Amino acid sequence: MATSVPRGRARRFAAAAAAAAAALGMSGLAAAGLPAAATEDAEPTSLTIAVAQEVDSLSPFIAVRLITTNMGRWMYDFLTNYDPETGETVPALAESWDTSEDGLTWTYTLRDDATWTDGEPVTADDVAWTFNTMMNDPAAAEANGNFVENFESVRAIDERMVQIVLNEPQVTMLALDVPILPEHIWAEIDDYGAFNNDTEFPIVGSGPFILTEYEPNVSITLEANPDYWRGEPKFDQLILRYIDDPDAQVEALRNGEVDFVFNLTPAQYESLENEDNITVNAAQGKRFQAVTLNPGARLQDGTPFGDGHPALQDPAVREALVHTIDRDAIYEVAYGGYGEPNGGYIPSRYDTFHWEPSGDEENGFDIDEANRLLDEAGYAPGGDGIRVGPDGRPLSFRFNVHGDNPQYIQAAEMMAEWAREAGMELLVEPVSEVGSLLDEGTYDILTTGWNVNPDPNYVLSINLCTGLPTELGGPYLSDAYYCNESYDQLYAEQLSELDVDARADIVHDMQRTLYEDNVFVVWGYADALEAYRSDVIASMTPQPDPGGNFYGQDGYWSWWSAVPVGEESDDAAGSGDDGDSDDGGSNTGLIIGIVAAAVVILLLVLLLLRRRGSTADDRE
């Protein structure tokens, strides 16, 4: 493996390297083309990712978007993590755990080598404070409150042990996807609903990366945490660079301005397949694509707000609209075959919890059925062919689409053509951001999509009635203003069901309920199409491994494990001969001799310096 030099000893290493270089020069070996020695002034190794999604908040109490929840995983540790190969639970901050026979009391033992990036140790008090704050302050529960709704109490037993007592058994106790925060920093905050964690840098965390710079909609810089308990990342920096246009992202990859792009279109993906120094990756999707139909935005007490089209409150209209969606054609045309048409809420990648409609329960593509439903419901065609409701209002709906997603735009335009055949008008309008439309309830139809974790609890929770706001402008989790008491009851049942098969049956029923209500309408699951500079990134870990995705993982495995080109292990470097060497093999022996001599000289110098510096090291 490549040697990792503790940064506190970089000066002595640089001096040793300089001495070795001098020795090589005297022996006539310095001109043999060996890599330059590391120095204090060497440029940091950087991995740059092209992004377009805007940050909602850098506070883990608030953040729900993919970009910010991803960064939360990189900046803060959770109690447990997911194995990159199997997706099973593995230790993280908690190195072990125990539960009582009744499943109500969980005790986690924290590792003793985890520290905050300001040098303070991570303790059980930090864990207890994080969960108690979410339990007692609704503003701190905006993003992840569903995990603690069933908690009765959380307390630190001692510095390394934390105990959580539940009201009912809870199946997610080894999948608490909650970033643990440093109490000594966050306890000083007055208003967790207003604090975005973007006032002081570097941000104190406990994960493999430290967020050091943030320029909204320009760039975000994270640096490797040299003291991370699992080991320091091999790239010194992880940079997120904002590029709104998808084609501009691809050109930036080609030009070496960025090192990684994701959410590629099929055409972009295929255009990069044979590019020099670029590697493409296609993985089974863990994210669903969907539309939300506004059923009438409302508060938890039922107070309506916004200006959604009233016809979408009619189940017959929503069902008719769904019958005009040809999922197969969307994935064949807009996604180029790189995806799976499906109406199930949990992607098929998670086979235990995946459900898909079949037989009579399937609301498939059927224009004739859409017309029949609308005829029976009394929506007669107008003079322009667009149906008109009993209130005299035409079935003309705003269809706001993520403007940075070409597949969404193409799929929306296809839907508009099909809907027209049933006498409905979809006015497709790409927008830069749909969040404000959701906030205000000023939409009819929106495109959406969510990453799904190995445990589906979180993504199921966004459709609970408690996901609705309690006041205008207040926090909410709902992505469709959906509320169904039967769905909420099923959610409670699956949360306390510890038998995997029995829980899966309940989760299937929840998806069936969503499917039948036609408010949150899933099209299917696009493949994750990605590409990276192979002259910058030698290797990194997908999830699942092999064959999985790099961006949007449940964890930090890809970026933490990423190896810069030139820093591969000796074994890896020796196994990649592609026959393109321009030396013809004629000087192999000479190169081996030169390297051997260099190693001997360097070791002698390091040994000498080690002997001279041992007393000083002891004092440090």
C-alpha cells in the first residue's frame, strides 16, 4: 500500500526526501524520471464533483436534499453505517450494542478513538444531546424527527455508553440515519429552525471530511480529516463545483475541470464510453422518479393554502391522469433503456421491501380508460378539446419540471402529449427550483425523486400526516401534502414489527396504498449513470460492491476510499499493464535497479534522521 505520512511529521519527511534526492543526484540517479518527492508546498490532491442542486441547509436538523444529506454523511458520523458490499449494518460511532429482551432498551457502546475535528472527544453526552434536542425541539426534528418519535428517553450512562428507551419496539434502531452533533458547539445555538450552520468555518464534525469553504451556488470545499478513526481519506480535498447545465458538466469532465459527474443522460453516458482517461459507470437505480399531484395543500389541522387546481382533489381526475402515463415508453425514450419502469415506491434494488402492482390493481397506460373515467365524472370536452369541470374550469394543469434534468423535461413533454388525448392539458414549465412552489402550495404537478436507503423507514415517513406543516411557512417533510390515516397506521405497524418478512408485508401494503391514491405517482427507477477521470481517480468503492453507484451512497465509502492516480498500492500498480508502454521493455532492469538504489538510500537517510530525532519525538 502507499505510505501515509502523518501530517505532524511532514517537515521531517520533506527533509529526509530532500536528503535522499541529494544522494540520488550525487550517484547520478536523479535524472532517471522518478516521482518528485513530497514537500510542504506540494499542491493538495483534489477530487472535484460537478453538482447542480442547491443547498437547502448545512444543518443536519433541517437538511433533506440529496446534496446536503450526502455531505452530512461525510462530515458527521452516525451510530451505525451500512456495509458497502452487503448493505448490512456495521459499527460506526457505536462499536457495539445490546438490547433488552422486550426490545425497548438499547445500549450503545461508543468507540474510544473518535474525536471531533477541534480535538474534543466524541462522547455519549453528544449522542444523548443530539437525540434529546430532536425530541424536545420541533425545529431540530424537521429532517429526521421520525427516528425519535417513539423514543421515551435517551441518557448517557457514562462517557462511552448511551441508553435509549423506547415506548414500543422499533425496527430502525440499527438504522438511525441521524448525524451526531457536538454538544459543545451546537448547545450555544438559540434557534435551530433558523440556524443553517454556515457562519463559521471549518465546521466541527467527526466524519472523514471537514467542510472548510462554502460559496453558495459556486463551490463547496471539504478537506480530509487526518484524525478520522477509520483512517484518513487519500484525497486531500473533496470539492463540489456548481455547474447548472448538464452538457457543461460533461464538457468540464472532458476538459479536466471536474473529475466526477453523475445523473448523466443516456446520450452523454454513451458519448463518454470511449473517451481517453474517462471511466463510465452504470448502476441499478436506488432512486425513484415520480410526479406529485397537488391534492390540495393544507396544514395539519386541515387549513387549505396555495392555489392548486381543485380538479386534482378529485380521485377520478388523478386516476385518469395516471392512466395517460406510459412508463415503459418513458424509460425507453427519455432514459434510453437505462432504467426500470415501475409503480412501486421502493426500488427493486431492495428486493425484500420492493412491491409492484400486478393484475387488476395495476393503473397502467390506457387512454380509453382515462377518457371513460373523465366522462363518468362529468368532465365534458370543451371547444378546444380540453375538458371542462362542473365548475367551468378547464382541466389545464401547470406541470413544473426540474430544469436541470433533461430526462424529466423529455418525460414531461411525453406525458403532455398523452394527456391531451384524454382531454387534459399539461403546461410543461422547467424551473430551477421546485422547493418554493411546494412551500407555498402554488403548483399542480411537480417532478420529484428520492434516494432510498437499505431500510425504507425514512422515505416512507415523508408521506405521514405529521409531515404536513403546522403553520403557514412552518417546517414540513411532505413532498405531496399527502395524508391518509390508514397509511399512518400501517407505518406505525411496520416500525414496531421486528420480523423481517412480516414487516415487508406491511411495507408492501403501504406502497399499494400510495399507488391507489394517485397523489405520489412513481414512474420507475433510472439507472445511475456516472463518469469520472481515470487519470485523476485510480479507484474507489461502489455501493453495492461490485456493480453499485458512487454518488449518493448510504455512507461515504466512495470518496473516503478514492485513491489518487500515482498513489496506488504496489500490487495494484503492478497489475495494470495494458501493453502500451513506450519503453518496449528494454530498460526494465535498469529501472528496477534505479528504484532499488533509491529505496536503499532513502531508507538509510530516514533511519539516520529517526535516530537523531527520537528524543525530540518523545518530548512531543
